[in-house]
Amino acid sequence: MKRDKDWLITLLKSHGVDVYSIPDLRVVDEETLILNLHRNRVKLPEGFFKDLARILGLPFIDKGLVQARRDLAMMMPYLTLKENLTVPLEVSADRIKVATSNPLNKGFFRLIGEIFKGRLVEVWVASIETVDETIEDGYRELHKDRALRDLIYRRPDESAYVVLYPWQRYLIIGSSIVFLFLFIINYPASFILLFSSINILYFIVNPVKIYISLRGLLGPHRTVTVSGEEVKSLEDKRLPVYTVFIPVYREAGVLQHILQNIYRMDYPKDRLDVKILMEERDSETLTEAARLGLLGESEATIESMTKEEYKDFLRTFDPVIIPYTEITTKPRACNFGLLRAKGEYCVIYDAEDDPEPDQLKKAVAAFSIVPENCVCLQARLNYYNARQNLLTRWFSLEYSYWYDYYLEGLDRVGAPLPLGGTSNHFKTKILRELGGWDPYNMTEDADLGVRISRAGYKTAMLDSYTYEEAASRLRSWIRQRSRWYKGYVQTYLVHMRRPRQLLREMGWKQFFYFQLTFGGNIFLPLINPLLWLVTLLTLLIPGIFQFLFFYPVVYFCIFNLAVGNTVYILLHLGPYILKKNYTSIPLALIIPIYWVLISVGAWRGTMQLITKPFYWEKTEHGISRIHGKV
């Protein structure tokens, strides 16, 4: 048998295969040539495999016979089968029969023999289409179930599958009944108790949040910074495989946008594992994916690319179609992708994202310098259509405050970091150990940030930006904010199921900050409308609530209204002042109007948690033009 690959190249060319389309052909050996062609999305006809089997003196097996044994695929790890284009067919006392599209991979067959305790490995040849479909069909139901229920099976207390534990339900219902009873028998005293409690809560939460913000704004920054020179010093051949998850649901309008943005990233294409995660019943996105050529042959090209460049472009992406099940959420899609991820590190990008081109390299460099227990890096987020209208300007102002220094402050005081929904970079192995994302949580990102903290790991901020599309229509913004709020409530309820256990795992300091940041962010938007109503009626009808303003509650009220609101407005000015964007300062002065919208979203999210806890309200994308970044 010849050990060079010339004979194999000749055979491939005789079947019309463009062998020279793969990079570095000269360093590819006989055993890995077929694998490399497949990774580069080069189509190999069935006739080639029949001829290959004949030349090697091996039997060829038809698709139907292989697929009849698809249940045996789960005998071996999914990624092992996919990487080696092999699927088991039969196991007996003395031998194991496999179907493979790469019968030249003798080292792998020796390994199979060792794993199966010295059994003889009997090799049959099958087409790549046959082997791929058999592996996918064999693992389909298992991966579908694990993507949805893995966290429930492994850590049921950490899943939002159950909205309230019985004691939580009894506490909420019981407290409501008691307050209603007190209100009926003595409404002035009940209202005084409620009003005083709210103002004391504000008096506690406000100084803590202001302190956190000032620590992030004025203190030495803990954001991991990687210089341009450090990025340039990274050798491409030494970079790890990086998995990129792109969940796309009803995103036909921006699919090409995200593909181009990922393709432009400064990372070697042979080290990228880009999963385009599409839902089985999302016909509009699947149709667009087919038009672009992600799902097979297509005549489409991108205007600036030649046909050859477009072929290279398509090779970057691995389309994954996710089976339909009871819920359709982004975290479920990401879990499905995680089961198939090849990378040492992984990251999520949303369909409308525009990450800085060197972000992946910065993340690799950052992971090499942060402590070993740092398992997640959160890039900074903002909007590329920030200047489109008043709503997007406010939204961008909020994001600037949150990502430029509030999260920095949380990191400095040692509080759990609620992750953003995109640009979270993980160590893949640890992410799997944590159980991935909770598919039943509407803010799976924030929840995962808390779980990382509870497990004793750390999250750090990465000095790199990803720009998103801000919701520019009020209806879309309210829907998005409702989902976020619903998820925050879910996250708080999940982690407060066993408060003593949470305290043991977090310690007093983190537990305290969790209550005031997560808990405060839940309760304050709900009770703000009551305070605003009391203030408005007091101004319109003097004396109507005189009984509420007694010593010392009146001082709490004055502090919360005057000092609290003023400081928050000034803090929101911070990002604009730092970036010398003085023209937008007036927007911060009227941001209380934006807080009213937040309360509307909060109440809507609360109602939806009761009626539709696992309904994922889709945010519209692709409706805005780029109007300039903040």
C-alpha cells in the first residue's frame, strides 16, 4: 500500500473533487486528507467512496443499512464520531463493526479496538452523507432532551423549570393576605407601614448601589486589558479552537450581517468552530440560510466576493438545526450547540452583533493572564444605532453606565456579576460542568453569572466592545424589557429557594450584595409607580397624604427623592463625560422618563411570569440603520 497521498488525490480528481481548495494541502497526509476536505465543506460523491472501498479491498455499505443501526451511535461520544467520520454498526463478543468515510484512519481504528477491550475492528466504507446523517439521527433525541433538561436532571434546585417552591408560594400568598386584611381593618396604618418599609428599603439600597457605581467609576479598574501588541504577538498556529455560538430565531433579515461580521474577525478560520443555531420550525431563517448556501449548494454570493471567496466564506460556518420541543428559547439553542462544541473556549454572539475584530484573540490572551478560577470574560456592550432616536439614546446611556463601570464596581466589591446576553467568553469544559444555560430562564446570562459565583469561580470584564442593535420602537423595547425583568425575577427566586445554602456558598459579603443588587433591581421598578403616584397627588392635593410624612420617615423620603435621584442622574452622565460626548448630556437630565418605561416593562414581566413563565418574547432586529456608536 502506498504511504503518500498522490494516489488518493488522483482518485479524488477523477471524481471531480477540487482537492486544491483546502489550505496547506502539502502538509495534509493520507490519513487526514478526507477529514480536511470534509471540514472545508468540499462535497465528496458516493462514487468516490465506492471506488475507495474497492481499491482498499473493503466492503461498501449502503445508507439504509447504516441508518438501521443509528441507535448504536450513542456507544461513542458524538464529537469523536464526527471528527473521525465513523459510526458503530455492531458489537459482538470478539469484534466491532464500524462504517466510516475515512477508512485510511488506521490509528483511530486501533484506538477503537483498545477501547472495546481488544475486539477486532471490522471496517466498512460508507459515504460522508450516510455517516453524518446516521450520527445526527442517532444523537438527535438525546441532544434534544439534554439541551432542555440537563440542568433539571443534574441540579434541579438551579433550574427555573419550577417557578416557585412551595414555601415561596406560601410566603407570597400569606403575606398578601395578611397585608390585605390589615388594610381592610386599618388602611391608614397599613399604608404607613408599606410606605415606610419602601422608603427604608430605598434608603438602604441607594447608598450601596451608589457606592458600587463610584467604585467602578473612580477606583483602579479591574477590567482585563490586552494591548494591540499583545494581540499581534499571538501565533495563529498556537491558538486554541474557539467555538462561536450564534443562536438565530426568526432572524432572516440579519443572518448575512452576522455571518459577515464573524468572517471578518481576526482569528484563523481553521481554529474557528462557528455554530449557526437554527430552530427546526423557523422556516424564514432556514429559507434564508438555504439561499445563502449554508445548507447546501446555492448560486448566492456576497457582492464584494468572488465565487471562490464565497466558498471559503461558507466553510467558516457549521449550520445546526435544532429539533422542535416544548419551548423555543435562546439558552436551549445554546445548550444544543454546547453538546457539539469543539473549542477550548466558547462565546455567544447575537444575530445583530458587531464584535470588535480582535475580540477572540483578546479573550485568548486574557484567559492566559487571569487567575485559573476565572472561567468567564464579559466583553463590554453598547449599541451601533445609539443616535437613532430618543429611546435608543437612553438605552445606550443605560448600557454605558452598566457595562463601563457598574459591572466594574460589582467586580471590585466582590459581588456576583450578572452576565450580558452576548459576548460572554467561557472555558468550555467548566461551562459544561456547570450544566450550561438554564433553558427555562429568560435571563439565562444573569443566572449563569450567579451560578459561576456560587461554584467558586470568577468572571472578569474584558476591554473589548461588541455593538448591538438597540430596540428603536417602544413596543419592541417594552417586550424586551419585560422578558429581561421576568428573567431577573426567575433568577432571584431560583437562587433564594434555599437561602442558607446560598449563604454558605457565597459567604456573607456576596450574599449581601446579591440581595441588594438582584433583589433591589426586582422590587424597586415595581414600587416606583406607587411612590410617583404619592408624590404627584401630594403636589396636586396638598395634605392628602399628610399622615405618611412623620419623623423619621420624612427624612428618608427627602433623601431618596432629592439625593438618590440626583446622584443616579449624575452617575448616568459619567459615560458621556468620560467619552467627551457633551451633546448628549441633556438626555441624562430627563432619564427619569426612561425609568417610567422600565417600570412598565417590570409590571408586564411580572404578570407574564404568572401567565406565561417560559414564553420568550422575540426582539425585532434588522429594522435600524447604523446611526453612530456612543
